[in-house]
Amino acid sequence: MTSKIPAPDKAIRGPALTFTGDPFASGVEDTMVYEPDAIVAFGGGVITHFGPADQIQSQLPEGIEIENYGPDALISAGFLDSHVHFPQTPMIAAFGEQLLDWLNKYTFPTEKKYADKAFAASVAKVFLEENLKNGITTSCVYCTVFPQSVDALFEEAERLGMRMAAGKVLMNRNAPDYLLDTTQSGYDDSKALINKWHNRGRLMYAITPRFAPTSSADQLDSAGALWDEFPDCYMQTHVSENLDEVAWVKELFPDRKGYLDVYDHSGLCRPRAVFGHGIHLTDDELSCMHHTGCAISHCPTSNFFLGSGYLDVFKVTDAKRPVRVGLGTDLGAGTSFSILATLNEAYKAAQLNKKALTAGHAYYLATRGTARAMYIEDKVGSIAPGMEADLVVLDMKSTPIIDYRMQFAEDIHEALFIQMTLGDDRAVQATYVAGKLQYKQATSR
Ligand code: GUN
Ligand code: ZN
């Protein structure tokens, strides 16, 4: 958080939702803040004021522009996506396969195209436009093995002023030759990208071994060594997504205790490690994640689409040894850019585990929870003075059926649950990045 808060130059008004803590640890009652008529003011890219409109209005400079979104809106911190593959945007909705066949049949041939920087730039543009259209202001992104695909994404994210983590995929085996790097070239390319992009404005680098089957032990060790040199980078990879994958890792690494131990052995279990999926992790592995400060990215639309399974988010966050959890779209195995649609599937994943994910837990996951999983909850993910001014404004009556259903909503919890069950990109009327309006729905009221 910045120590000195600048003067505001713009404010927005409407009902607002945010979290002051973790409902998985302390309950929704004590952590969720709903203000039915709030003002959020910002200047210099950060939030300067937040509170009930009748208290805040008199504190603002005279003549400041206040955009009033009205009583049917909801102002929230911008959504975060802790696991997504931007190069898979052109292959979302690929038919008929589970993880390993899906990678071979659809993913690898698509990722080959990113040797062409101009193609990568064209997809990065569509990808980030789609993020903003869905209220996503920060993500943790896989690029491809080609360094120019990382440049393409970061160039566009920088133009938009977004806080974003991303990295070049490391993969030196078990994939077509045209996608392979070597331990040395992967290390060198990643290091050059870190020097170019990490902590440039709001951009952050994520060291990105794709997953254990496509990296030799030597490459994983080299990723760990690189992380030692740049310890405030991220590390992102996949773990225990699919049972065939888990069995394959056992064959490939017979000396390791289990899948997570492959990464731990290479020094990859630490704070700012973001592991996609983790559906089939054992109790010991969850315990290791807790003690080492790693996070899991929960990607329900992907897990259902690829038939991988369904994460038990309440087990993962068990107070005895809570593991940090963020929400992920995991496009293109994930089926939607919409965070509301992703929460809808997170609810169903919990149901299959015989548990109920309340709207409070869900919106926390989409905002402050994912920021906490990424260790940036002091910067983004909630609305408070000093936080970066990344905001999404929802329309709570975005379709005729939602409008109709909302007449019967008795409180904010029910209203939020209706949005996450029935809502999609049509519910996003505006997205602000560092205080700048970067998306406004053409048809919003
Ligand atoms: N495991 C390794 N690579 C991938 C990928 O691109 N998507 C998903 N869902 N899982 C993976
Ligand atoms: Zn993934």
C-alpha cells in the first residue's frame, strides 16, 4: 500500500461490496462489507476514499466528477484470474478429449503459432479485451515456449496499465519438437524476460514450467535456481489435475514421494507458487502446501470440461492447515472468461463435495482471495484507501430473467447468488484499471 494517498480526481457512486478478511477463516459475517450507497474516489491510480456516500461526499474536493451508477449497480474490486493460458484463446471449446489427449490434439498445435510475434500480439489484444469485458483486472498468465509471446502479452498489458503476472512456458520433453526448449535456453530466455519485464510498472514475471511431465528434473532444478536469483517472481505450474497425469508423473519420477514432491524437491514450493488444479492432492501434499506457503488455483469450468474432477475448496482451506486458494478460468480448457460463470461452476464443484459455497465465499475467492493467493492483497482485491483503483461495476439486472428474479431477492446474499448463477459478461457494465475507465458496456443503462 502506498504510504501517502494522493488527492482524488474522480469518484463513482453505487452499492459496493468488499472484504476485510477471509470468510473461509473467519466467516462471511465478520469479513464481508456491503454498503448500499457508497462512494469510491480515486486519484493517481489508487483509491483515496471509500464509505457511505453521505459521509464521503463532504470530504471530496469541490467540483469532482462523481459518476453515479444508481441503485441497480454493484461496485466491486476488479476480479482476478490466477490461472489462464492466453495462447489458448483461439481453441476454447475443443471437443472430446481429456487432459493428455487434449494437449496433444489441440493445445500443442495451437501453441506452435506463437513463434509469430504478430499473431501473438493479435491474440493478446483479444484476450485482454475479453478480460476487461468480464471485469478481470489482474491475471496470472501462461504464454508459450516462445519468448516473443511473453513480449506480446506484456506490451498490451502495459498499454492498458494492468497489474499482471505472466511467463514463458518451460518444456523440454514429451511434446512435439517444435515446442521444446532446453534446460539452458529455457533458463536464459526466462532470465532475459525477467530483466526486461519484472516489476516494470505493474507487471510481474512468473517462472513457468508447464508441468512435471514436460520438464526433465534438470529443468525443474534450473527453474528453482532461477527463482533463487529472483525470489520475488512468481512460479506457476500444474499439479494433480487428472488421474492419468498423476500416474504418469509417478512413472517419470519413481524416486519422489508423489506429484507435489517432484516440485518441492526442485525448490518450487514457496510463497508465490501458484499451482493449477490440485484436485487429487493427498492430505500430506496439502499439508506441505500449507507449510511452504503455496497456493492452489481452483479452475472449475476447466475441471468439468476436461472431466478432471472437482476440487474440495473447503477441505483445501481447512482451518487445521489452510492452503491459499485463488480462482482460475484456465482458458482454453476452461469454458468462459466470465468470473460469474466460473463461480457458478465453483458452486457446483462444492455441491459434488456435499458442501455449499456461499455467495460471500465465492465473491471473496474472485477478489481478495485470489489476491491473497498471489500475495498481493495489500495492492488489489479489495476496496479501501491506498489500494490500487482496479474496479468492476456490475449491473444487477443485466438480462430480463435476472431482472425478474431479482424482484424476489430478499437480501444481498441472495442477490449475489443470483448474479453468479445466472450472470455473465452482460452483467459487467464498466471496468476501471488504476482509476482509468478501460471498458464500458455499450448497452449499459
Ligand atoms: N497441464 C499441462 N498443460 C496444461 C494446459 O495447457 N491446460 C491444462 N488445463 N492443464 C495442463
Ligand atoms: Zn492450465
